[in-house]
Amino acid sequence: MYAYYLNKGHALDSLLSLSYVEKIFYVESMMYNIEQENEKTKAMFGK
């Protein structure tokens, strides 16, 4: 999760200070975003 959001421009300090619930939200949001990107890629290449 940290590598994903650091790459998106979030500060490490802010990520480290997230509560448990916030971390779960960030992880679920990350997984949703990756799933959406995978669907776009599949649509582009017809798979």
C-alpha cells in the first residue's frame, strides 16, 4: 500500500499516521483502482 500511494504523491508521514480504518479504506480504494485499470487494459487488448 505504501509504495502505491507514495508513487501517487502522498507523503510517507501522512500514510504512517493513518488509523486502522483509514488504512483499510486506502487498501480497498487501491484494489478498486487496480481492478478498474485492469478492466481498461483488457478492453483495449480484447481479452
